[in-house]
Amino acid sequence: MSSEASTEVLPLLPIKEMVLMVHMEHPVVVGRARSIAAVEAALAGEEKTLVVVAQRDSAVDAPSQQDLYAIGTRALIRKMERRSNGGISISLRGLERVQIEDVDSTNPYQQARFKVVPLPSDQSSEVEALHRDVLEQARQVEELMTSDWPKGLLVQMLESLRDPLDHVFVLASLLRLDVKKQQAIHEANSRLQALRLIHDYLNHEIQVLTIQQEIANQAASNVSQEQRQYMLRKQMAAIQKELGEQNPEQAEVEELRQKLEERNLPEAAQKVADRELDRLERLPPAAQDYQLIRGYLELVAELPWSKSTEDNLDLGHARAILDQDHFDLAEVKERIIEHLAVRKLNPRSRGAILCFVGGPGVGKTSLGQSIARALGREFERIAMGGLHDESELRGHRRTYIGAMPGRIIQAIRNKGVNNPLLLLDEIDKLGRDYRGDPSAALMEILDPSQNVEFRDNYLDLPFDLSRVFFVATANTLDTIPRPLLDRMEVLRLSGYTEEEKVQIARRYLVPRQLKEVNLSEEKVRMSDAVLEQIVRRYTREAGVRELNRQVARVVRKLAVRFAEGNDEPVSVEPSQLPDLLGPERFFVEKLRQETVPGITTGLAWTEAGGDVLFVEAVLMPGGKGLTLTGQLGEVMKESAQAAQSYIWSQADNLGISRDKLQSNGIHVHVPAGAIPKDGPSAGVTMATSMLSLYLDKPVRSDTAMTGEITLAGLVLPVGGVKEKALAARRTGITRVILPKDNVKDLSEIDETIRREIEFVPVTNLKEVFRAAF
Amino acid sequence: MEFGLWKPPADVLHLGERWFIKLEVAGVCPEEVEIVVHRNTLRIRGCRRDMLLEEGYFYHSLEISYSRFERIVELPFTIATDSIRWEYREGMLLIQLQKEDAS
Ligand SMILES: Nc1ncnc2c1ncn2[C@@H]1O[C@H](COP(=O)(O)OP(=O)(O)OP(=O)(O)O)[C@@H](O)[C@H]1O
Ligand SMILES: [Mg+2]
């Protein structure tokens, strides 16, 4: 095939810490851009071959010819797989020894001009004698190797080969020799020389192994198995270090081992860690399990098994911090202080979990943060919203592809202490479905009698959560499972009046935003009149989130002016607001605080967008049938009739007295508005109004609804869900009942709205009624 | 562990006195196949080149072995050199041969 003189050119792949010998196969992970380009070039060739050569110094990142050995290997890419980080895993097989003549680095990858250097084939009685000796040594080494090496495998492997050089190469790769030694074997220009080299190395290996075994024998009598392995490993590491024989994987394993040792793991964890370390050591780094085990061990090493922060239980200090961060909320703060006082008296009593309940932006999350600050604890927020799967809390078993620890363990790892304050944000949004009930897992996490030994599926080791300070938040208590609610001490934050909002803005939000952009408070004045205007005209909320956002907008715009050279203090006037924040927004009259039975908020949709509409129903004593007023279209009238028929047919089940039905007519009115009123989507609203009236029970005022109905009481999907949701939000609605089939449309809706509004999916009228009252 | 060049899998079968060696060598160019007989062994060599390759192709993963292969097959008898026939069909190389002393 290749005559001795001819030179060829192939892409060049420099490799670190390893020499690819002829006939050997090795996994290699390629990460450097130039190397990736070389592999790509080889793959684009007909034979998928390239030239591999070891780097003299693995620290060099872009080696030139001087940094490489002159004798390399023509190699075949046997397998290739792309990794998610852009790297490539390949399996290389050595085909021939080559002498590199020169390296061309002008391409995105290097190319080597090379000549084949055939392997030596000298025969002599010395070669034969040495060969036998080497095989005998191999047998000894295998004999001495510790338990994890499958006995007989090496000898068996050697027996399958005939060529003494192949034997040398196999042994050289098993002995994990350093690059220099491997290269010497690779370059040997006679079999005799190669055999001599390996003979020396084997001799040395046998010595090391024998010492090791002696230590083991000595130790066996009076130390436990674990300690013995530990000592052996130490000894081995020491010996290998002495001999300068550590390869990078080994170094990595060693580093992990050290990290784990420093951690002072609990006994159970130490045991598992040792076991996994042993497994890791035995795997080649390209093995899939290698990365998995390493990831796992890194988690074990990084978890704060015994590291915690010291609590500051000075109540005066705590009070000061709470006041510093939040305006008013006197009652809530007092309850927090009481809670801390109990902890101070008895650090072991872990009482109930604090749970802040209130509308958006009233300060639930930031109160949690504030408590952490007061106590001097680390703070981490864990969003519970939309968490469906209990494994998100508790992790996946490691056998699962892409397994990860759950949120709790992740949070603790992030914070690096075992007693952070974990804020379980929005636990009322916790989902529940076939994947398991996360609230059950949460119960266990919060229960002081169980969480001492919390077991994450991924970690699969008990981790003590009892020192974690859990705080929960929720918009509403309705959807929190009872047993969970029972474990919590509920603190209500009801929202702020306009005056309070102005104060919060003046004292907290404005100074904070100014600080954010590095402006001193003297530079910008915002009068109460301005703040009030912002509250009234630019926000509509119970809390102060939107207010905060608007203040931030004003401040940022002013900051730009300062940056452009203006240095005079600025006083913001109400008249400037449209300039700074855009046109004022006028809101529909505030929803009636106390609704009377028979009035229901519906959501309508027209070309002009979404809007709310009120359906009012009144009983007409002595009257008969159904009267509809308010310029309703035909379709809407039909919905009203369907609603009435359903209610009549289900009267008994719904708990409506026959008497009431028979002696009263019903009048449904939809107040005239700017919008034309037709379409089927008010079906649920009309039915709810009628039921409310008959049962004499008001409908929840925070709730609006939309959905078409059938005579059988099924709820069918409707259009314009997005617009309707926007309209609901504009008018301060926080709950929307909608057909289950429309849930898919919710993905179009802005995240912030989805967070502010609770959507209740329904499939039939019974569910509507359950949610409406 | 495997060593050296890639080895195509081979079946050895016989029908009375006629022996067959079937080699799975899809994608190998039959003109490049070389068969050498020595006593009771056959050495079959060749090369699989990636012929379906065009400019700009981009491998996402690779499992097929390309480049040269070598396969040595030992038989329980001395091979009659002049009895060897072979054909390449549907990715298989079929070699037919007989024992030396069989007339
Ligand atoms: N009483 C208050 N005093 C000062 N700042 C406040 C007060 N209440 C809320 N804030 C500020 O308003 C912003 C919004 O508060 P936060 O994010 O805690 O609301 P939330 O109740 O968690 O709302 P959501 O339910 O939407 O998560 C924060 O910047 C917070 O510091
Ligand atoms: Mg929040």
C-alpha cells in the first residue's frame, strides 16, 4: 500500500496526556476549536482518517510543531458523537506509525505531511525470552491488582494477540504510563527495545503493587475494611505522586476525593461517596457514566452538610431591619417578631411555617427577604407556581436520563449553607396531576419530624433540612391543600390604600430606584402630588409592584438627562408625567366591593378588544319565565335560555327550592355599554347569575368568567381569551374561570399577567359554580 | 477489545465439499479487495471509502468504520488455491473454495 518514501497529508489532531499506539483504540473528547475543525475535515474525507500526535506539554493550548512529538499515528475515526457543549467524542484506532515531516497551520485546522514508519519486526532469541518474561510479569501484575480488576481478563486479552508489540502496547495503555514513557514505547525502533521498556515499567509496577499489598495485609488485622481502602488509596496516591505518575482523570478523581474529605460528610454519605469514587476510578472519562458519577459526586461535595450561618436573634435588630425594608405592616411585623422570639427561646421548636397571603406586589416576597436579612441568613426563593411534578421538588432518580436533584437540594447547594431561608413562593399555584402530588412532598419537607432525614431522589442520601427556615407565600388560601395549610401560620397582607402607596413610594421606592441609578436624593424631587398621580393614573393594583415599575421608569428617564450633562436638581411635576410615562390610563369604575346576589362579571370580546361585562339578574315575584333586556344579540339570548333550562332541570341537585322557581320570573339585564353584545361566551356568566340569585349567594367579586354552555351543562371553548384576560386585569380581577379547552391559549399571555391572575379551567357548569362562590 | 484495522464479520459454511466464506462488507469497493491464501488461512483485505459523501456534508454522529479492513479466516484444512472463486453481491463478499486434497 504505502511505499516507504511517499508522503501524504492528513488533518492533524494533537492530543494531551496520551499516546495512541498502533492497533489500540481509545476514546478521545475533542474540545479545542482547531481540533474540532481537524476532526470535521477527517470526517469529510473518504476514509475518516487523520494523524494523531501527543503533545509534549499538555498545558499548551495551540501547539505548533515544536510542541508535538515527531512520531505520531495515522488513526481511524471509528465512532463519533457530538456533545451538547459543542465538543465531539470520538473513538480513535491507531492504524500506522507515522513520522511528521511538517505541519501546516494556515487552515482553520492543522495539516500534517507525514511518512509511514512501519513497526519493527526484528526476531531474535532475546526478543523471545524477553517476551515470555513480559507475559509472566503481566500475569503477576494481574494477580496483584486489587479486587476491582476482573481476574484473568488481562491474560486472556494478551492470549488473543500474537505479536509481541501488541502485547507491549496493551500493557502500556493499561499501566497508565505518563506520556513520555508511552511515547518512548511508541517510537521504539525495535521490538527488543519496546520489550525492554515495558519490562522495566512492569517491574516497577510489580514493586508498587507488592508494597501496597503488604500494607493491606498489615492493616487488615486491626482496621475496618473502609479505613483500609482509604489508607491504601492514600498510599497509592503518595507512591504515584512520588513517581510522577498521575494522569488527568486520576487527578480529577483525587481532587474530588479531597474535596469530599474536607466536607466532613455524615457517615452514610461518606460511604456512598467512597463507593462512587471507586466506580469513577474504574471508568474511562469518555464513558457516559463517568460524567454522571462525577456530576453526582460534585453535588455531594458541594452540599453544605455541616456548614451553616450563625443566626442573629437580636429582636431589636430584627425589628429595625423589617422597618427599614417595609412601610407599615405593623401587625405582620409584630407576628414575625413573635415568631422569631419563639425561636430564640427554643431553637428546637420549629413551630408553624410562616405564610404570607395577599395580592400581587404587597410585599410577600420581599418580607421573606427581609427576615433573612434580619437573621443574617442566606435567602433563596423557590417558585412553586406551575410545579406539577413531585420530582421537581424531590429530584429524579439517577437512573433517569438527565436526572437532577430537586429544587430544595439545588437551592441549598446554591446557597452553600444548610440553614438558609427558603421562600416557597406562591404555594397556592402548586399543580397536581398524574406525575404525582407535589404538595405531599412539600408536607414531608416542611414536617419537622420527617425533614431531618429528607431524601432527595437524585441525592439518595438523607439530608437534614431541619435547620432551614421555610417561609411560604400565596395569593389565596383557597387552593392550598388543607393538610398543608394546617402546618402554616397565615399572615395576611391586605394591600395598601392610595395614601399608603404614596408613602411607600416616597420613603422606599423612590430612594431605592435613585440609588439604583446612582443619583442622590437631592437631585430628584418627586412630590406627593406626583406620586399620587402615578398611583391613580398609571397603576391599578392592591400592592405596589406596578407603582415601583413606574417610579423606576421615571427615574431612569431622568437619569438619562443627568447623564447627558444636566446637573441641576430636577423636580418632577404632575404635568410632566405624560411625557415620562405616556398617556394616563383611565380605569373602569372600581369593581363593586360588595356584590349582591345575581350579579356576575363576564368577559366579552369584540374586534375592539376585550372588556368586562356585568350580568345582572333579579327575581320577579309573581312573574313568569325569562325576560332579557340590554340589547342582546340572538346568540346571547339563546345562551340565556340554555342557562335557564339547565338550572331548572338541575334545580334539585343545585339545592334550589321548587317553590322559588315556580313563584318567580327572572329578569336578566346586561347593562348597556359601548360594546355590542352578542356571542355565546356569556353562557356561564348568565347561568352563574341565575344560580346566585336563586341561592341568594353573592358571586365572588374577584372573579370573572367566560365560556359557552350546552343544555347538558358542558362548557365549550370560546375565542379571544388573551384579550379577555387583559381586560380582566385592567379591572382588577384576579381570578378568571374559563373553559378547559382554552387553557392552551394561556401560553400567549404575558407571564406577568399569568402570575397576577389565577385561571380556573372548567369543563362543566358544576365546576363553574364551585369556583364562582 | 478489538485491535488494528476494522474486521468485517464473517460466516463460514459448507455444502458438502464446497466451502463458503461470507463477509459483510457493504460499501466496500470490490475492485480493491485482495484475497491472499496461505495453507489453511485466508487473508482478506480491502477498504471502505465513504462514497456517499458530497461537498458540505456534515457528520452529526458516526458508527460505521471506514478505511482499510483486514480479516483473517482459518479453515480446518489446506485450501486449494486454484479453487477460489468470489463474487460481491448486495454488500456481501462471497468466497467459494475447496480442500486441496479433494479432487
Ligand atoms: N410595605 C412596603 N414597604 C416598602 N416596599 C414595599 C412594601 N410592600 C411591597 N414593597 C415593594 O414592592 C415590590 C413588590 O413586592 P413583592 O415582590 O414582595 O410582592 P409580592 O407580594 O411577593 O407579589 P407577588 O404576589 O406578585 O409575588 C418590592 O420591591 C417590595 O420591596
Ligand atoms: Mg412575590
